[in-house]
Amino acid sequence: MTDFIDTGLPIPLGWFAVAYSNELAPGDVQPLYVFDQHLVLFRTESGEAKLLEAFCPHLGAHLGHGGKVVGEHIACPFHAWEMNGAGEIKHIPYATAMPKRAQQGACMHSFPIQERNQMIWAWYHPRGLAPTWDIEDIPEFSDPDWSELKTWEWEFNSCIQETGENAVDIAHFVYVHNAQTMPKANIELDGHKRSTDMITLGPVIDDAGNMDMSRTEEMHLLSRNIGPGMSCQVFSRAFKTVLMGTITPITASRVKLRFAFTKPKNISEIFNVYTDGLIQEIVNQVQHDMPIWEHKIYREDPILCDGDGPIAKYRRWFAQFYDDGADETPVRLVK
Ligand code: FES
Ligand SMILES: [Fe+2]
């Protein structure tokens, strides 16, 4: 008997964060389990991050458990065969000739990698097809006037489509997160990108940081999603922070969610207080959502009412990230 809920949705294709850049120094090797498979992540001596399937093409040792970086290669802990980041066998210390199969190209699946916004991203496609877009830079994440990242992470049973739906499910902000009024959410779709402008009301805060509880003003939360695995949220008014949210499929029904916040270094004490309070509130909101996500089912054909947010529109957008297996250009553009 288990209460584990399988949503029935497959792992979507796209770019997914697999580590923070500073977690992987040159020469480091790590075992990794994402995309429902065993993988090995390593950084070569020249500094390039690489991600390969875990198991050696020789006799199947896991390269992430005892493998070592040798120059631009990874050496297997079992018999010291060396593979490069493209999954080709490059050196067998005790062979007089390269085996035929090793001469015919890559023997292990390698994942396309990008390193942006202080993270290492891997492209996952269920049939191994090439990327059809890029991860985008968040300028604040490489700006020396902005702080080091402050990070949180969670692992739980859910899937990416379900957690992403949160952003357009405006009614839950009142009933799960205790919002005073129902926010408005406008979403715009552009291929693999989605922008959401969420508008709520809050007390007026002037340029010096004085709060007037007797009057309200609109607050805009601008979110940009780049494919299923990355979001960037820019907060307005007194809340001087940018959040990058990443979500990575461990399996089809389990995910790793990471939040990374940065703030301008030179803001006044009062704005630091407002901003830190907001960051804590956003982190708390994940704890409110998690028990719902972990125990809900996915309703493919839900009964919706006129007060619900643009849930159907969001789902049509997300559908492009499920490989239909039919063609060589898997991403159908949905407008
Ligand atoms: S199993 Fe990897 S070198 Fe033999
Ligand atoms: Fe939520």
C-alpha cells in the first residue's frame, strides 16, 4: 500500500538545471540521477562541464563512483578506460588496438550542456534529439553590483507541468497562500517562452521606503519562463530582488526545485528588510504548496469556473514539451 501518486505525465523535453556552477570544480566527478536515469557529471581540467550516461561501455561500472578526470577525459574506476565528454572511448591503457565499436563513434550518450546564470544546464530529449532553443541570461546574475545568490532547494513528488500551473492558478493564492485579494494574471505565449504579469494590491510604499497602510497600489510580479525548466521573476516596488527558479525532473513524478535570489548590493536598510521579508514569504509559499502537489492527481479534463486563471491556456503551451515522437523537429510552436 502506498500513497504515491503517479500523474501519468511523461518527462518533458528541455533545458534543466543539474547543478550550480560552483558545486563542480575542474576535476570534480559526481554521480547524478535525473531524467529517470543514472548519469555522471564532471568538469574537465580546462573547465568544461560534461554530462554522460553513467555506465561504462566496457563492463558497466558507474563512472560517477570513483571515476577520475584526466585532462579532458573521464577515466573509469574499473579498468581505467578513458572517455571524452562526447562519450567516445579515447584511451585503453592495456589494449594494443582500439576495439572496432570504439572506432565507430560515441559509445555513451552525452547531453548538450550550457552554463548560464551560475548554473549548469543539460538538454533532455526522450529520443536524444538536439536542442531547439537556448537558456537565456538573467543580467543581474552576472552583475557585480548584485549580491551572491541566496539559494533554497526542495525535492518532492510532483511533475513540472503541475508545479508550473501554480503561477496561473490565481484562486489558490487566496486559499493556500492567504492573499488578501484575488490576483490578476495576464499570460503571453511566444513559442517556448511564456511571460506572466501578476497584479496584486498592497499598501503604498514611497521612494524612501515609508509604508502607508491606508492606501493601496498595484504590485506587478513579472515572470518569464524559458521552456519548462527555468523561470525568472522580477519583483516591483520596495522588493528589490530577482529570483531564478529551476525545476528538474528526477523521474516523471518526482522533481527538484531550486530558488536562487540576488539583490542589489547598495540598497538602504529598509529596502533590505522589505526584500528579505518577501524572499522569506516566497520560500514559505513553497511549503504551503508542497502538500497539495504531493497528494493531488492530475485531472486532464478539469471542471473550471470563470474565476479561475488561464489554466487551459497554460496547458496548451506546456503540451509542446511532450515529445509526440512523430517528427524530427519535436517542438511545435504554440501561439
Ligand atoms: S568497466 Fe569501465 S573500464 Fe572496465
Ligand atoms: Fe502556490
